[in-house]
Amino acid sequence: MSGAVPAGNTSEDKDLEKVLAACHDRLPPPAQWSAFAGYPESLALSVIDAIWSVGTRYAITTGVINRYIAQRRLRGGDATGDDLTDLLTFYNQLGGIDAFIHHIGTRNRVSTQPGATLKGAAVQEAATALLGLGINTAAQFRTAETTDLGDQARAAWTAVPGQGSGVSWRYLRMLLGLPDVKPDRMVIRFITSALGISEHSLERERAVQLVCAAAERLGIEPPALDHAIWTWQTTGHRAHDSISQAEHLKALAHTFIGAAFPILAQQRVIPASVFQPFIHVGRDYAGPDIMHQPEFQELESALEQAYPGRFAEPLKRRHAEFAKHYVFSFLEAAIARCALGDGVFEADSPAVARSADELIDVLNSDEYTLQCCRAVTHITTTGEEPVQIGEVTIYRETDTPDLVERAQQLIPAIPTAFGGDLPFIYAPPHALLVSTAAVPQGDDPYAAGRRASSTINRFLLLARLLHAGRINPVGRSPAPPPSWPKSARSHGRSTPCNWAPSLSASCDSPPTTRRPSPRSATSSTQRSSNATAWRQRPSTRPCTGTTARTKKATTSNASSTSPPPLRLS
């Protein structure tokens, strides 16, 4: 944009000059701006768009609008001219709010608060409120603008759950052709970056004033400048702003969940039980039912564009990664968190938000930590704290589910390997042996997994030689590389207790992506030296068995001859 901006004297004038300077530096000339169309003849579409677009990715709103238009066309109607009577009649034809959400909308809510009103319900309530005031068409809405009826309409609208801020009201006016600005996070972010202040320190009304004043100085309508700012923030700016990109991906993730949860609920996959919270694609639900949804495809495409280093040309890579595997892992992690948390299976729930944050954190990591865990019997530590022997860490069992919980802390993906049945072993004492390897992006994760497993094998060999007996490994769980994607699925051996024959999605805790602290290489001689400090007693061969039942029985019958456990300190 061109044109000199005279300097102002007051702080308000200086703020305006900064906004104008930002418009000049960042936005293309007004002649290149895309037009802001709205729905000047359809109050129905305007109400849907105004409510659905607040707090969600606009691509979701576009999907809702397109489905509404298509369904109205199938019934012989023209949505571009629909009034509120047409909208409410359509609700009734479909069967009410739930049916409208299922066929047209998404399960997004008006806020992230648990139990907040669904957007589909808010649309119906807002339309009913305006119609009750005698406002049915777009023309009637514009006519009421300068009358007391306009004030009553605003009060009725802002009384609808989630609309109290007035953001959606201002956007409704814009969609119907009235001059206004929608002070959403995109506009707020643009203004605050121009002023050099935090987003929390700028009030919405002040943002509206600055955009309107800048539009007047530029000789354009406020909605045109608002739309230009929004376009820049959501497209051109996002590629250079990691915060905007992360917010964009999180919004798409929430939108995808809003589309996937109703499908899984209809198939009775969710709500998942707190006792069986871990589901798996291909076993508990069909992948194509989710993959064919436009919200899945949009999230997958956005991940591929945002992380070309991971996903570009996967067939030419030795260790390919696919964005769709991350999307399925994200879905299953969200379901597990919802089941284990408050049981609220909604797109805007805290459990989904945590899973979306985890997804971005994993994708932003240049290196991940591979953990190889193996449960063993007849070995423990003398104290509660874990013991480090060379490259192996020994965690003692303190309670029955302790080893599973510890393994899940180290490998968030591990629970889905259980297929709903948590492993059970009984040949106390038990311990968890853990070997860790850092795997830079692009390296062979399977080779790293084999090295970590071999480290534990060497440790067990030394332990058996020094203890003159046999320590029984009952299960092993090498981590999938990295913690999230399904494309890198480990291939652990089935054991007598069937511990983790395979691994997949992340579940209840964020993946380990921190760089491990450097450790010096420990030779076998050094490990043997460390092992001589272990407390030992005279031992004979420990009891073993091929099943948990035989182990328990043999332990009971041979307690007088079984060797004492190996205790490490």
C-alpha cells in the first residue's frame, strides 16, 4: 500500500499511525484485495456463519455452510435467499438440533467450558430470538439497524449462550452488508503486533476503533480492511509465524475431532470405558469412515504443508512418515484422555486441547527419545529410587499396576498395545528394565530399537552369570519411533504374559521428546565391575513357567528352594 501518513500528536493518533504503517508494510494494495461478499440476502446463512466461525477454523464454517446449501438445494430451496423461517423449518424437517448437527454442522461448542452449548443449538436459539422480535429477513435486519428494534435485536443476540462478547454480532452485521469490524483473534493479533503490545492488553472496542479509523484514512469500508487483515493473518503471515501456524493446526485438529466424534459415537466406539480407553484403527473402528471426512483431509494436508521435512515425498525416504498416521494417533490419544479424564467426549474439551498441544510438540521436535522397556521377575532394588547400571535403569515394582504405569510414562504409545487387556504377571519381585536411545530425525529408528534391546540383553546375561541363576524376562516393549506415528510400529516378541506384541498411538502422557543427557559409553568390563557391588545371597535356579498360572503354582511349591531375588543398590 502506498501513501504518506502524517504524524499525530496524541497517543491515539500515534497508535493509528502505527496501524497504518503496518497496513502499508504488510498488506498488498487495496486493488489486489479479495472482496468480502457475505450473504446480503440470506439472514439464515449469516446467522450460521456468524456463530459457527467464532473460535473455530473458518474452513469448518465453510463446510457447514456448503452442506446447508446443498441440502436446501436437494429439497428444492435456495439457501442464498433463506430467511429465519426457512432455517427453523429446516431444523424441524431434519428432526431437531442433534439431527442438524449430524447432517449439517459439527459438534463444536460456543466455548471450551465443559458442558457449553453446542453451536447448532446456539444457531437455533439466536434465530428464534430474532424471529420473535419480528426480524425474519436480511432486509428487515438492515431496516431495524437505526431503530430501537435494532437495540433489542442486539440484546437478544448477546443473550444467546457464547455470544455475550458481541464479536459474532459485529460479524453478523458485516455479513449482511453493514459497516463493522469483527475483533477476533486475527484482527487483535494484527493490531497488537503493530502497536508492540500484548494481545491481552488491547480491548476489543479499541481494536474496532483503530481498524475503522484506518479504513477511513485509506478511503475504504471497514469490512474490506477487516477481511484483508484476516486474509493476511491466516495465509501469508502464517508461514512466517510459528504461533499462527500452531494455532491454525490446533484449530484444524479441534475441528477434525468435532467431525470424528459423532461418527464414532454413532458406531458405539465412544464413549469409551475408563477400563478400556485405548482404541485402535482397524480393530475398533474403520479407518475409511474417518479418512473420507473433509476435516480429516484438511488436517492431513495442513500437516504435510507445515512439516515438509517429515512428510514430503515419503516414498523416496528410507524411513517414511505419513501425516495420516499422526492424525489417527491424535484421535486415539484424545479418546483415551477423554475416557480417563472427565468423560466428556467433545471437540473443545481440555482432553482434546492437551492432545492437540502434544501433537504440535511432537511434530516440532527434531529428535525423539526411544525407550526400550522390559519387565522381569526375580530382580529388584534395595531402595525406592531407580538404580542406574551402565546404560540400563532398573525401576522396582511398588504396586500391582506400577510397571504398566511406569512404562506408560516412558512410552506414551504403549497402552494401545494391550488391546484393552492390561498385562498381569505374578512372580515377585518384579522390575522394569529401561534402555534409552536418542534418535535424530531421519535416522533408522529400528536400528536404535535393536541396540536398546541388545543393551538389556547384555545386562540380563551379566545378571544371570553373576547371580548363578536365571532372571526371567516376562515382557518387552520397545518404543515406536517416534512416540506418535503408527508408521513406525515396533515388533516385540509375544511372551508368556503377552506384554506388548506391538505398539501404536500415544495415549495419556506427552511423548518423551527431550534430548537425553549425554552418557559416556560403558564397556562390559565396567558393567561387570559395577555388578560386583550387587548384594547377593547363595542361589539356586529360580522357578519359571510358561504361563502366569504355572509360575504362581511353582513359586508356591518351591519357595524353600527358590533363590532370593537379585537386589541392586
